[in-house]
Amino acid sequence: QVQLVESGGGLVQAGGSLRLSCAASGSIFSRNVMAWYRQAPGKQRELVAAVPSWGSTNYADSVKGRFTISRDNAKNTVYLQMNSLKPEDTAVYYCNADWVDDTQTYMAYWGQGTQVTVSS
């Protein structure tokens, strides 16, 4: 079983910064993608940023230049540094890890979510 535990959310003023962390534990396939999603009230969950274990990062257009995703493979941890925050960044942020294992089975896991609130 895999568990993802997020931390680092909170309340911040517009223009401020927050850093989210997500620690993964359990049977994690070495070749995986870790990502951050967010869901604002009344909206669908959307991809914010993703970082595979083998390659380059990917960002939503709305956060490019402001957010940075990174990972520490030794710690099975992914981070999201969020700068120049805007009120529209307010959402519950979810950590995600997924992969296709050696049996070609797709696996996906989610954290419990952490609230980020940006005041104007």
C-alpha cells in the first residue's frame, strides 16, 4: 500500500509564498510520476505541475514562472514552491503519484489534500 502525506498549506496574502511537501511511503514503483493537482470550490480538479522520476517538469499555464515542482527521490518526497501567489490560487492541493508497473498495471494514489488560501 502507498500513502501520500501532504503538508505546508495555509493562509497567505497575495504576493506571498508557500511551500508544499508530499512524502510518499510504501511500495512505490521506481519509475513514476509525482504531481500536484488542485481543486477550487465549484471547479474540477486540475493539474498544477508534474515531475517524472526520469525527466523534465510540466506546469499548467496559469502557474508557469511562479510555481516550481521538485522531488527528492531518496526521500520519496515531492515539493511545490509557490511564489507570487494570487487569490485565484486558492484551492485544496492534492499530491498524486502514479505509474505503470512491470505487469502493465496502472496505479494511482492521492494524498488527503491541503488547503491553500490566498487573501487579496
